[in-house]
Amino acid sequence: MYRLHENFSPNRSESKEREYKIFTEPQERREIFDFSKGVAEYLRSEKVPNLVVIDRSSRPLYIGVRDYLKSKYPDEPMPNIYFMNPKGFKAKEEMSPEEINNIIDDCRWKSDLAEAAQQIKSREDILKDVEGSYKKLMADKDKPLLVFDTCIHSGKSIAPVKKVLDQVGFSDIRIGSVNPSDDGAAVKSDFYITKRQPEKNCYPFGDDRIIEKTFSHVYSKRSDDPYYREKSLELREEIKNIIKDFLAK
């Protein structure tokens, strides 16, 4: 088990010059930096060339990881970063009608894209979708791969993703999260950053609604809502500024 919680730095000083509207609390901004640094340094120290970020709550992580690495190690190659939609990895033959209804109800509750059960794909179609959608990643099946989600409680979201990646032939899949996976989770964390509960719980990187999780594909659908797009751009800009501010100290 790889841990970085020993390096978590909740007492880091911070500039008060910049105004933040999303990450308003200093502790939230410290976490953005420390979590981004934790993932970036893991990728670098373990020589992991590919990072898969699980949509949606983890998506903005890529901004912090990318900007941290570009600033700290400008002459080193960047890891490849991919996004995967866990909803699109759920196979219809592996779910009960009750499970399907629960997913659809949960989407309604979260104001996500409304979809019918008929849109759920078969395992065979999901495998084909992965192979066709991630051709560059598929060429690295023999290299270490970090699959990161902010939190792993039951593991039901990330488990289908790992199962498919196993089936298409990835030989070294590492599972990462902010906190250790819960006891009894279907998938366990190989790497976690801290045992400390984030200020924003399972949404330490904010609520990014620029994409919609769908049954139809293993990748997410871009939102057409101009409000969500505007807020997502604001969120990304704040994460960039947080990394910049902390690295400037």
C-alpha cells in the first residue's frame, strides 16, 4: 500500500491577495494543492505514464496535476491523462432491474441527463467502446496505470471500470483515491493521499458539471448548458491559481 498522508500539509501559509469565489476557505485551497501534488508526485516517483480520472467529481484534478508537474518539472515528459465515465461501464446483463432503477433515480436526484434502461449497453459493446475510444492508452497495456477517484465507499462505481480494464489486458492497474477505500469496498485503494477527511468531503475539487455521465459511452458527454460551462471554467481557473500561488511560496 502506497501512502502519502504523512506529507499532507494543513498548516501551509497562503497569500491573501487573490479572491476566490468557489474555494473560499484556506483549508480547501490547501487541499487542492496537496491532493494535486500527491497524485503528481506518485505518478512521477512510481514512473506511471498514464492516469485515468473517474468522472465527474475527480475530473478537475487533472488541472492541478498538470499545472503542478509543468511548473515543478518543465523538462520532464507529462503523463497522459484520460477520463472515464463509470456509468458507461455498467453492463446490462450484470445488473438487476432494481440496480438499474436505482441508478436512474440517482441521476434524477442529481439533475443529471435523463436516460432509459434501454440505453444500457452489453459487456461486449462496452469492451469494443473502450478499445475504440482509448486507442493510445490501449497501446500501453503493459505499463503501470493509475485509476483515480476522489473517494471509494462501496466501490460500485469504480469496480466496473477496473473489471473492463482487466478484461482488455491491462497488466498493472493501480487504484488511487484521496482517502483509503472503505472497509468492505468492492475495490481497494493501492494508493491514497491522506486519512484526513477533506473539507468538501467527496468533492474536494468542486462540483464540475461541464460533462454528463451517460449509459451510451465509456466517455462522458459534454454539457450544452452555458451556465454549467461557465462555472466549470471558473472552477478550473481557480485551481490553476491555487497551484500557482502555493508554488510561488
